[in-house]
Amino acid sequence: MASKRDLNHIAHQILSHAHSPSEAHNIFTDKVIHKPLNLRPTSPDPTSQDARSKRRLKRLRKTEHLRRRQKPKPLTAKEKRVLGIYDIPKEDQRYEIYEPLHRMWVGYICEILGLNEGEHTYVTAQGAGPKLASADYHGAELEVVRSRCVGRVGCKGIVVKDTKFTFEMITKHNVLRIVPKRHSVFRLKVPYPRSGESSGQIAPPNEASVEVSTTEEPKYLIFELHGSHFEARATDRATKKFKQKRMDDP
């Protein structure tokens, strides 16, 4: 017998309209009350879990491989200026820091010009000109002797940055000065080797002004460099051929 609750069920009422009371009761009991409820298991299948882990690991390895192959995008010139990558910090703008660099540069330029002990010390403008034009001036001590800007005349210091259009120098007063190369003439003094003082001969100047100072201790080779002929980076000047040009006034 169906209970009062089952008789009031909407499914039983619908079945009673189409079937006899006994048949409607049987259908309601089998299809509604005793209907099986299939539940999904709470724990996943171990086989499917292993396959998912393998797919995830493969995907991670592929992503890592692609990330390693991709090169980082280089910074633009504007971004470098904003970040100040090549700027010299204020605490490092001291003359004594770059004095060892200047001593190393003196040995470097003497070797280029052939002024080392035991080598010839006969210097000509034609021979020294191409060597000076292709030399690196990081560490050289330069002095502005002529310039269209009068305020730059007399500026002297050690070159800490040799850019395409400027020389950045640290003066003895620990001041960083940026001097444009164009329309400026720089004086360069190279120590004359003591062992070759008696036999050294200096040829008359042609395109590079060359002279020996009259002081006995120490003696120097003095060159005047026209900055307009050095408007190139140090790395580019090393492979650039020297061409004779007419030197106009700065």
C-alpha cells in the first residue's frame, strides 16, 4: 500500500491518470523511489592523474625552452640616457682615481709612437699623424688651447670618456667637463724617453704640430690635435684610414 505522502507526490498523481492504481504504484516505486543515483567518485582515477601530470610537465618544459631561446630586447639610446648607464657617479669624479689610468695610457701611446727604450725616437708628423688619429684617448691628459668658445680654453684634465663628438675630462679640481671636439684644438704632451734624449730628433711639423719643450727635466713631445678630425668613436677610429686634410681655424 502506498503511503499518504506517496499518494500526494506529483509523479504518482500523473501516473494514476494513465495507469491503474496498482500499476501506477509499481511504476512510481521502481522508477521514482528506488531510482539509483550515480555519484562521481571524489578521488580521480590514478591513471588519468598521471597523464595530466605528464602533459603539464611537458608544457612547462616547452615554455622554459622557448623562454631560454628568446633574447632580451636591448635598451634603446633614450632608455640608456634615462637610466644613466654610462654616467659617471658623483663620488667617482675625482682626479686621483684616474691618475693610474693616465700612467697606463702614457705607456700605451709611447709604444704606439715607438718611443720605448731601445727603439727609434725619430718622430715625424707623417708617421705620427695616422697613429694618433687611430689611438684611444681614454686616460690621456688633454688641454684645450684654441676653441670658438673662449670659456673652454685652458680646460685641462684626464679623458674618462672618448665619445663620437666629445671628450669628457676630469680636471684636477675634481670637475667633470664635457668638451665638444668640433672647433677645438687640444694639446697632448707625451713624455720623451730619457734613454733617447741625446739622439732623439724631431722633424718639422706638417699636419701635426710637434715640438720638444726647452725644459731639461722632464722633456715632452707636444702635439696639437684638431678635434674635428677625431669625430668618431675610439673603436671606429682604430680601423679608419687617416686622410690628410686642410686644417681650418677652429
